[in-house]
Amino acid sequence: MKHLTFKKKGVEHTPIKVWKTDFVTEVAIYQGERGQNPELDFVVKYKEEGKRLRTPSHTHWIVDLLVKGSHSSIFRINYLHSFVNDLIKIYDESTKFASVEERNKYELKHPQSMAVKYPQFKGHGYYTVETITAFVELFSKCEKQSDGAFMFRGLLNLVKEYCESKKDFYQIIGLSKRV
């Protein structure tokens, strides 16, 4: 797991938990320090084979969703709308971690089933359905650690509104860069 460690301000950080989301991508969580419960906070990073460890920005996964929806006609945007609604459902049904032990032993619940449900996105965009779903599942649990937090849920809703022609590309990207 040495390939998943990183240094920040002279401190080496090793992953708490790692999941392989597809053939080339590992998603990991690291101890965080923010929010109402800093002991339960975590940071999400990912690494693709042959590439460096990265922190997924909200703009990255949002653009990826828009790319998935942009390939061919209304057919694709309808699938994106369904996918985003399922991601919102994952958010709404997720709960915050009750203990450090629960967080450290957590197993992702949704990536594989979402990949089976949305095979039409295979080969479209940068991230696989499994990786985006893992990000959403983890970001949801992280945001819920702080009472009243809503920015991530709001971004999911923006993509939904894009699918419904209520928002355009520039509005979504502009807002995602501010988060």
C-alpha cells in the first residue's frame, strides 16, 4: 500500500481503507481533521494504475457525468438522469458513521450494482460507473458527518437539473468550482 501513501506538511498519510473499483482504479480514505467530528472525518483519494494519487474534485466528477450524458441524443441524457437520481438516492439513504471502527471497516455497497444497471456508460467519460458511485457513496457519508452540510447534495441536484434542461453546462461548472 506504499503506492497510496502521501505526505502533507511533512506528515505521511496512509490509507484507512482501500477499495478496488475497477481493473485499474483504487479508491482510498485517509484520516481527515475537519467538521463537527474530526475523528470520524476522512479524505477521499484515488489512484489509477500507472498514474499518481489524486483527490477527486467536484468539478472532475461533474464533468465526467456530463460527458457520459453528452454522447448521442436524448437517449443518453435520459440514462444520465436515471443514474443521477440513483446517486441522489444513495446520498439520501446514507448515514454518517457512528464510530471510528465502523468507518474503518466500511465496505462500499453500491458500485457493482450501479455498473450492472448502467452498462451504457462503459467507455464514456473518464471514470467508470463504479468509481463515480464510490466517490458519491463516500462523499455522502463524509458530508453527513457535519449537521446541516448540504453542498455535495446540492451539486448532485444541479446535475439532475441539467438533465431536466433547467441548468446549463456553464452554470454547473461555475458552481462546482466554488465548492
